[in-house]
Amino acid sequence: MSAEAELRARWRSLVGEVLPEAARGRRDWPVALDHCFARILLDNACGRPWREVVPPPAWRHIAPDRLAEAVAIGEAVLTGTADLAALNRRSLALRGKAVPVREAGPS
């Protein structure tokens, strides 16, 4: 398998299985669904709503360097070195959406 194919497989596993599974034990995480993780990671890696940069499905069409950045962000969330709530707030702000009330205050 090529390095790019491995990266794309890692993305699909991370977003489709690993992060949603980890979310089951994390009441402090603002999301638990695969598509929410994808939105947050891709928006943050792209610096704007990912659909403005990449046609769906993103995992297939995104440039490898940008996908590697999204995977690195997801793995940082898993290790606790990235704040998922802050990443979610940034993603929502990039989309011009309000932060959910449950996230607005301190945890």
C-alpha cells in the first residue's frame, strides 16, 4: 500500500471509528459523531469550511499534505494535546455559526 493510501485509510479509521469510540468516554467533548469530527478536523486543516476547498468526499479528493494535517489534529485530540472544544468553536466560527450554549461557558 502506498503512503498516500495508508494516510487515507488512517483518516477513515480515525474519523469513522477511533474518535467516535473515544468520545463514548469523554463527556467533555462537544461531538461524538463521525461527520462532526470530519468537519472539525478538515475545517481546521483548511482554515475555512472544507467544502470551499475540497469536493466531497474529502477523504478521496483532499491533497495529501492537507489530509496529513487533519490526521495530525485528530491524533492530537486523542492524546490530549489539542482541545476539541476549541477546534469545534473555530470550525463553527469559520462557518459563521454560533457556538452551542453548552460550549459557551467554562467546562
